[in-house]
Amino acid sequence: MQRWQIGEITVTRIVESEVPTPAPWLFAKATPEALGRHAWLRPHFVDARGQLVAAVQALVVEHAGRRIVVDTCVGNDKPRTVAAWNRRQGPFLHDLAAAGFPRESIDTVVCTHLHVDHVGWNTTWDGAGWVPTFPNARYLFVRGEWAHWSAQPPMPEGDVVGDSVRPVVDAGLADLVATDHAITDAVRLVATPGHTPGHVSVCLGDGAVITGDVMHHPVQCAEPDWASNFDVDPERGRATRRAFLAEHAAAATLVLGTHFAAPTAGRIVADGAAWRFAV
């Protein structure tokens, strides 16, 4: 378990999975030769076989008496077309409780967007249906994000909205918020669109930020024009990512990558015409 103290804010990393991932599954341009140009990716973010190392994880933010889970991974029991995610049986809730966060203690859930690997633990199967996992929490969904996905047919990965988002809305636990919504006086959302229409990152005071999927992997610091294969609007995503990298490099922000493998947090530094991720 990793934990960071950022002023009065504490962030704890709860990992659902951290595994090597074939690079072309995530980035069409991620050839071995292209990855080999960036030696700093090893050993944390590219393994000896040239595969990307990526995590599916939640970040628990504590501030001003609040316990905020940012993104809820894939979840258990969900029927999914991705084999590694199909009807998982993982210890996420046990690990969350072991870190000091039993599910009843969570008061806020933030989904940076509504993709399959960011909403899964929003709900659990109770034997009869999908019910909210965190009974005492308000779930924050960006208004435009919900409007987009709730009007779409089921995603290729499965009925993600139907089993992991709509049950929360139907239970009356969802708040549809703006992309600049303030959760506390130091924890707020910021719009980072492109990967999805209402995608947000999470600012932690003036010194840290949780990326969401504005970047999926640190290689995008060096290759900011690499869109993931799952971006809804790749061109907008590229522009957003370049602005994000420039802003946070200039500010020396502590960047916590939602899918970044351990050590997960670092700083963006200029490197020629692009950037790298320094840990």
C-alpha cells in the first residue's frame, strides 16, 4: 500500500490489479522500437519483455473529514468481454477495509469518467441485483458524461452503465455535477475532455493532481500525441494532454497517474520537445 501526504490531504492507493499489458492493446503506435526510445520507462513502467506495466486502482482522498474514493476499478462478478475482467473474484473490498476504509466509511465516490475500469465497484451483486457498494456515499458523475453514456447502447466491454452506474442513479445516490465541481475547499474537479466527453481530473490543493485517463501510461509524457485505442475524441484528447503536461511541468505538480504502476506518483519534467515522468 502506498500513501502520500499533500499538505492537509492524504491519498492512499488501493490496487485491484497491476499487470503487464501488450502495448498495442492500448496504443496503436507503441512498437518495441518506439518504446525503446524512452529508457526512463524501465523498470517501473515497461518490463523486460517490452510490455507496458499498468494498474487498475482506486485512490482514496482524505480531507476536511471526508473520505473520497476516486474511480472504482473493474469490480467483481461483472460480465465483461475482456477475459481478465470477466466475473472477477478479487479482494478489493477486503484490501480497502484493511487500509482503514470499510465501505460504510466512504462518503463520496468520484468517477473521472464512466468507462468500465473506473466504475466497477460502484455496485456489487446482492443475489438479486446490482446495488450500490458504498451505502453512505454520494456518487459524483459529471452531468455531460452521464448524458452521453446513458443515451448510448451498451459498451463493447459489457453493459457498464446498466450494471455499474444506473443502479446508483436509481437508488438516489448520484449527484450530477459540473466539470469544475468543488468537493472540499482543496479537492475539486477540472475538465480534461477528449478521452470521453465529460472526462475530469481531480486537483488536490495547488500541488497535486489525479490524472484520470487524460494519460493512461507515463509513455504519453514522451509521446503526447499517442491517443489510446479507447479515446472517444482523439484529437481533443491530444490537445488536452499537451496542455495538461505543459501546465503541470511548469508548476512542478505531484502527478498521481490513475493507471500508473508503482511508484504511481511523480513529476512531469521537460525533455527535449516533450516531457518525461520523474519518480
